[in-house]
Amino acid sequence: MIIGSAFSEPIAINKPDLVLSAAQRISGNWMPGQQGEAAFTYANNGTLSAPAGTYQAEFFCDPVAAPFFTAILSKAVAPGASQTDTVNLTFPASGCSNQSAITIKVRPLTAGNTTQCLCAERSAVFSTPLPVSLQTFVAKAEQCTALLAWTTGTEVNAGRFDIQYSTDGRLFETIGNVSYQYPGTGGDYAYTYVLSGEHNFFRLSMVDRDGTAILSRTVAVPAHCAAEIGISPNPTSDDIHINGLQAGDRLYLYGIEGKLLVSFKAKRKRETLPMHTLTQGFYLLKVFNSTGQVKATFKVNKL
């Protein structure tokens, strides 16, 4: 910038000038009311160093006017150099839908610094669309089967849904997965799971093609179920889970022609039977107790 008058030579004013050069979503649950981690890189295109603590990054959910999160840039930046900061964002519970673009603006921190660097409103903007718009996620029990249903609004860079289950709402395990089916537009999904206890919790892990995962909210499905043996999912394109077992039970999987394919002894109440290597068709699963009596028989449909 050049400042001068009719009675003097022009004077060049040296200044720092920070701009945002890159930003990316790293991890976490990028959904309303929850947290996610982001990294952003800022470069100094000016002629003087930018001291640490003199700039801030403001995070916006379009079209919200006010920033929902502000981070002070903690590192000094020499002319021509760049730095990267990582922040944990807490997304607002409202006004920021999970299909919004996250906009980041880099600004001087105070009015004093604005005067010093002469770049009050010169701020770069970077927008990162959130990958999945999960509009609804509900679950209920019908007898001893959990019925899960969810709807997406948009699907960008979509991979799969991992369905996760817990008996205490804290420790979750993946019990199955469903591939994204409505790229761009979104649509309706469903999943069933046989319950064998009173306390049941479910959530979705929405996995992008690059492996980044977003967690949904957790839904509770109370049910008063005896330890009846059940399998899910059925039909299946992957593995099946057998619930309500007792240690020592024997499981046998037969082909439709009667050939024994898999057999093993249960060590816990819930076991997983690998099906992903088997061809499409129907199979017969039999469960015997430790004395050889048949406890349950299932016809399994491998997709």
C-alpha cells in the first residue's frame, strides 16, 4: 500500500498479510451440537512478520452471520512462510445443519492490529461441505427385534453406514454395515437386529470413501427380552450375529444340499458367523446345547 501527499514522496508501508491457504476436516462428529477436529493452514503474503496471537480464525455455518467458533492463531508467521493450527470445534445445536459448508475467515484480532497491518477486512474464505446430511435416525423394538430407520438428505463422497450396538451406551461394537445407496439426493434406510437383553443402544458411524467417520446421535431401545436365540441381519451380504447363546453351545452351518460348512463352539452370549466368503443362496444354521439337543434352527439368506 502506498501513502503520500502533494508535498512528499510516496512512502511504502510494510505490513503482514495473513490469508488462509488450506483447510481440512480431520476427525470427529461433524453434526449439530457435537464436536469435530479441523486443521487449517495460513500463509503470510506480507512483508513483515505476523506475531503470534494477533490474528484469529472465525468459523461460520452458512448462512449464519455470526461465527460459531473463534480460534486465536497461536504461531508467528514470517513473510513468505506458513503455519498450521488444529482446533476442536463444537458445532451449534441449531443454525448449522450437517449439510452446511463450514466457512473460515482469517482476521486481525483487534482494532489496533487492524491499523498496524492495514488489512481489516481482507480475509480468506474456505468452505468444506459436510459429507452426509442425516435428517432422522430412530429405532424401536417390536417384540425382541430392534427396527432401525434413518433418512439422509445429501450424500457426498459416500462410503457406508456402520451400525454400532452397545448394552451400556458407552462401549460400542459394529454389528453390521449398509452401503450408501442415494449419492447426491439422499433416501431412506432400514436395519433389523435381534435383541437378547433389556438395555440396548444404537448409533450410526457414517464412513466416507477416504475413511473419515461421523457418528450419529445414540438412540436407546429398551426391551424386556428373554435370552432367546436370534440371528441378524438376515438376509445378509456379510456376516451374521447370533444372540442369546450359552457358553458351550455348538453351531453348525450347512449348505442347502446338507453339506457341513462351518462348526464351532460358543464362548459367549453373542457370536459372529463369517458369511462374506460364501456364495449367494440359502444356508441352514443349527444350534445345539452341550448335551446335543437342538436349541434353534435358522434358514439364512446370503445375498
